[in-house]
Amino acid sequence: MEKYVNRYYLTEVDRYPDTIYCHHAMMGEKLIPEHEHKKGQFLYTEGGVVYLNTPEQSYFLPARHYIWIPAGVRHSIHPSSPEVIMRNLYFPVYACDDAFFFRTGIYPVDDLLMELMMFTNRWNGNIQRDEESRYSIAKAFKMLLPELSRGALPLALPYPDDPRLKKIVKYLDKHIANTISVKHVADHFGISERSLARLFQKELNMSFIQYFTILRMLKGLKLLLDEKLSINEVATKVGYSSLPTFSNTFTKIVGVRPSEYVKHRGVWDK
């Protein structure tokens, strides 16, 4: 697998506006600094977890999922290991395109999309319009994305600006294994429950429960993938005494049952 060359990645993608750019490579490093593209980016990873940060949110990209990054969205990429393999396709995006292409989102990869993506593994670099066979296949790949990706998964958490909320989310992260209620947090930080609820809704556009639940599932996903813990161990570490409740919540947010991750994680890490 080719090593990732940062300057090549940053300069070549947009050199020709109408080409589709394809790049499969091992990261070889722990960070791709903040940048943006004039093309929309399809990013799928293997061999580890990738964190992707935009100015507004932090995204968590696990195995068997991809993230669509619209043109012009500034982002940095933080893999859990330099051995993470990134599979990228960069597409020109036009005003008449489906609304899907103008929203950042994380989606599961089904078998059809996986087969199409792996077919592009033999390609690297610009695919020109006059390369009829390759360009037609790559263009069809783009056109299928809205059809195969009906619902974005909430595998992202927004950044708070309010100093009080920054301390609160840090507290939640530190006490992820504990049973924590709105009342507990409000009392701990000396504010009313109503004020706390309003703070989450205003700053993060989600409720306290929504935020804490997603935080727990993202932590659980990391423990399953990076630390190879059992489902029971993970459920306990993220504060669930009921395994069925943890499993059902995980499935709702991640789109895959935790048992599927345990079954396939060895395959995805190869």
C-alpha cells in the first residue's frame, strides 16, 4: 500500500476542476492538518478509527462507515494509528446536485458500495472525462451515494463555546461510567436544571440526554475497536448495567449491532 504524501494530497486534488480524483494510501502519520478542497470528498478508512474535526464539530469515523465532506468545508484528520488506510474519492460538485452533497455526514457502507469502492482500488490520481470507462464508473459511484445513504448517523459532537458548558462536557467525559442525571450535573455546577437544559439546546442544538448518550456510544465504539474489549466490558465502562439496553442504543446510533463489530473487527483491521 502506498504511503500517504501530504503535499501531494493537498495540491493535486483540485488541480483539474472537472476530474474525479482517486487516492488509496496508508496514512503514515498521525495528523493531516486543517485544509479544504474545491471538490466533495468521500472518505472510508480501514485498520483503525479516524477522528475528523471541522470548525463546528468533531466526527468519529469507525470501520464499515464513510464520511462525506462537502466542498469548501475545512477539516483536519486524526487517525488512531499511522497504519490506518484511507480510501478517498474526490468529486466535482455542481449547484444542481442532490442536497446530500452539501451536508457533512457519516453513513454505513453496504456490500454494494464496498464492492464499488474496492473496484477503484486499482486507480490513483486524476480520472479524466475522456477516460470513458473509469470516469463513467466513478461518476456512477457518486450518483449512487444519495440512494445508498438515506440517513446520516449521529457520530459527531458539536463544540461548545460557553465556558460553563465546556466544563460540563469535560466532566461528562471524565465520568462516562457513572449514572449521571440532569439534576446531578445541575447541582454539581450550581445552576438550575432548566438553565442547564436551555444551555445544551442553545449551544449544541441537542438535549443533555442526547449529548450524553452519543458521547457514551462513541466511547463504546472506541473501546470495541481500539481496545478490543468484550461487549459486556464496554457496556459497563460507559455506564450501562443492562446489556440489551446498551446494545439497542448502540445499534440506533451507530447503525450496526455491537455483536457485528465484534464479529468483523478482525477482518476490518487487516
